Amino acid sequence: MRTTELVDGFRQSTPYVNAHRGKTFVVMLGGEAIDQSGCRSIINDVALLTSLGIKIVLVFGARPQFNAALEQVGITSQFHNEIRVTDNATFDVIKKVAGAMQFDITARLSTSLSSTPMSGSFLNVVSGNFVIAQPLGVDEGVDYHHSGRVRRIDVAGIRHQLDNNGIVLLGPIAASVTGESFNLTAEEIATQVALKLRADKMLGFCKEAGILDENGEAIAELMPNEAEQLLVNYRKQPDSCVSATVFLQAAIDACRGGVHRCHLVSYKEDGALLQELFSLDGIGTQIAPQSSEQLRSASIADITGIINLIRPLEQQGYLVRRSREQLEIEIEQFTVIERDGLIIACAALYPFADEQVGEFASLAVHPQYRDADRGSYLLRFIINKAKRAGYSHLFALTTRSIHWFLEQSFEIVTVDELPAKKKALYNHERRSKVLRLDLTKLGNKR
């Protein structure tokens, strides 16, 4: 890596380090991810998060490890409604496997060698009876034996450990108030812990780069309702990724219960967790709760709302004046944010398809809603839209907002860099600065 790349990356990550410090993340590390050679790097990265002031609860699963161990001793698991029936013989094997995995993960998190991210430091890893279980019982005449579900989470106990800079490690085996122990799913534990702790994020891993669309591309962001529709299709596919399926359901439940963000990244991509959390470019799929605000394509019915937003900026010289008739013709280029029936922000993407570039224009945000960085949110949406259209660059003209565009990774270029049609219309008296963003160097925006 060149020095400039290191410096640029460090500078870009700093705002996210500040934003995440003191926050609580629940990380769900499934058995499929643990089976991969890159799992050591993932665990190192999880440990690294704690050194940045992030409070971590790590929940590990072990489905493939359980299956392999049971097969080795000749035990065939019985399932009912896709839940493992954990009889005594099965449970003896499962407890041994889960216990060994817990010690292995603890050892990895305790590594402080010079070749690891935690060099020179010591991380306190805490496991215990933070999850209280209860049996699933009998369903449709089938006794689940030692298969259970979450009854209670010791929120105070977990928070105490997190506040003392420890990382809480939870496995799929939990005890009950009667002194028995039960086999639970990692996704249920992760979801319930995230909800009870009111975690800021829940993070998971799958073999793909998140949830993929019909073209095999990672979907940058999903709302719970959208995720639920995709989940139906995922479950119908015989080759669907188990990790993705279980995390998607967990993320839907978590978001609807109040968790702000859930992120799914690939366990095959080295450093995917860090790239997702500390870079401007997303590398997986983010599931976010439904909002009272809706980002959508504009329609003719939005003309008045758009005019109310952009007219004051036109009068102040921030934007070039557009007539109502012109806006009606160009309405398909606009994207708006609507809140409770009010258009509170807008922006446009004007295509120059012949040269495979687009213009980012007419950005306006209602004065009462400028504190949540909706301008950047609109820009990220426009960037993804331009990338889907196959554009290589996005450019913008401005007289007053130069620094804002520079902060968004645009670079100042000359008028000669404009598309031919736009260059012919350039107003030399207005002397707008021309800024350009190279889309080929960006991933899915967050």
C-alpha cells in the first residue's frame, strides 16, 4: 500500500471511529464462518473493535460442527419444523463441541502477539450464565428434549462486563433455572441479546457479499419489509446460504424491535467487517428499520414541494433557476425525501448517456431538517443510481457549496472536463466550479 493510500484510508475511517465509540454491537459468528480459514482474521478484527471503544457481545454458532461430530459417532439428528431434536446422546456430543469451540475462540481473542491487532494489550473475555434458557417442550407429539429457547437475558450482568471493557462471549448452550442446560440457536441468542441491550448494531457473516439481487450483486440496503420478501425466495432455493437466511430473519426481528442497523458481510472477504464499519464504501448489505421518512422517485404531484425547496436557494444564487414547466419535463430525474407528506429534500441526476456520466444537481434540504445530513444520504442514493446506469463519473456545478462536495470525495476539474453538451451550456458569467467524482473507485455507498 502506498503511503497516500494509508493516510487517505486512515482519514476516511476517523469519523466512523468517533461515531462508533461507546456503542454496543452484537456480532453473530455462525459455524459456517468459523469453519473458514479466514475466521482467525475475523476474530482478530472483532478484538480490534474493542480497542476502538466499541462494546462487543460475540455470539457463536456451531451447526456444521455439530453435524460433523454427530456423523462421526454415527448419530443421525432428527428435526421437527427445522429444529434439531436434541436427545441425550446428541446433547452429549453437542456440549463437547460447543465447549471446545468456546475455549478456542477465547484463546484467539486473548492473543496479544506482535503479529496481531491486539499486540501489547490484553482483552478480558467473559462467558457465563448471561442467557437463561427454557425447554421447547413437546410440539405435535414430538419431544424436543434438550432443545430450548431464550427465557431471559441478564442485561445488567452483560452491561457490567461491557462497561469494564470486557468482551462477552456467548455460545449456543445455555442453562435453565432448574439447573438443566439446553441447545439454542445462535441467531435467537444474538437477536434477543441485541434487543434487550438495545444494541446499536447487529453484525453477521455469510459466504456471499451480503444479500444478492437477481444479477448477483450485493443489495446495499434493505428495509425489513423488503428483506422479508427476499427471505421467502431465499428459503425456496435449495442452494441458498444458511448463514444468510438465518441472519436475515434475525435482522428483520431485531430491526422491528428497535435495533438501529444490522449488517451482513462475507466471511470470505478479508477485512469485510472493518470495511463495512469504517469506510465510506459499503461492502455488504445493511438492514435498517422502516422510517417515517421515505426516499423515492419524484412524480408530478411533487412539483410544488420541490419548488418550495429550491426557490429560496435559487434566489440566493446557490442554484440555477428552473421554471415550473422545465421541472415538469425533468421530474423523472428527481429523487425526493418525503416525511409525513412533506417533501423535505430533493436532488436530481441528469444523464449524459453518450459519455456515460451523470450530473448531480438541484440538491435542496428543508431548513428544519438539515441536521441529519440528508444531503449526503441523497448523494449516496444518486451515486448508486448512477453506478447502476453504468456511469463512470458524476459531476456537479456549484458556486457556494465547494467544500461540501470536496468532503464527499469530489475533485475540482476544469470546464473542459464536462460532457460536450453540458460544456456548450456552461455559463461563464456565473463561473460555477466544476467538481467530479470517479464512480469506478467506489463500492456501494453507505
